[in-house]
Amino acid sequence: MSEYTLVNEHGARGVLHIHSAHAALCPHIEWAVASLINARVDFSWSPQPAEPGSYRAELSWTGSQGLGAKLTSTLRSLSHLRFEVTEEASPGCDGSRWSHTPELGIFHATIDTHGNIMVSEDRIRYAYELGAGDPSIVYQELSLALGEAWDEELEPFRHAAEGAPVRWLSRVG
């Protein structure tokens, strides 16, 4: 495993979970991540039992604030890829989680230190106003705010990854 030194007083930490990628896509993912951190990366790919013929990998990272968003933006352009990126809270920044599936696209949420999704007061008020007394609409809006559709689609891929090793990567600042 390679290690890279972080030179940044406002560093962030996070994890990139590649839940499923076809074999031909794996080198492109490594290249995309390497281009963002300006260093070579070698993922430890393992078969993804939830989707035969695809592979999964996990990579823990440290880097500049916003690296999670950059990883997400870069990886979303690769087709047929399921992934999640988390970025822990760091000085002056909330934590974030991005989930991506080919069918649903990207979901983003602010998270607390335990990984719980934080739904803002404005988002809750919007759900109430849109619902206008119809609880099914309020439920639908809150489900969307919590990313439940993404969780439902990704859960079989997450479950298949239980017990998998996690590798650490640090970005050169």
C-alpha cells in the first residue's frame, strides 16, 4: 500500500466506495482518482457478488476540503458505475455524503459526525408546504431528502462488501 503525505492545514478525510464497476472501467477509475490527487493509486479490486462480472473497491483518503465533491464530479461521468463518497466534517465545513447510481444519478446530503443525514429546516418546511395537508406528499419529499431511493438501490452492494479491507490514501498538497 502506498502512502502520500498531506500538506494542508485544513485537511479533510473521507472514504470512496466503488460498489460496482465493470472490469474494463476499473483502470479508468484509478486514472481519474490519480489525476485528482496527482499521485498513482492502485485499488484492491474484488469481485462484487451483488452484480456478477463487476468489481468493488474501497479507498480511505485525506486531502483538501472539497476533495469529496471533486471525486464525485469526476466519477459521475463514468457510465454504469455505482459509488459513494463521504467527506468528514473539517474546520469550517460540514460533512457530506454523495451516492451515485446509473439509474438515479447523484444524491448529496450533509452529514453529522456519526454519518447521519442532516435535513435542514428549510427542506422540512418545503415538504410541509408542498404537501399542503397531504401526508403522502410530505412522506415522499422527506424520503427524497433522506436519499432513500439511493439507499435502497445501493444496499445489496453495501451488504456484499461487509468485511472488505479499507485502504488509506493521502493527497499531496
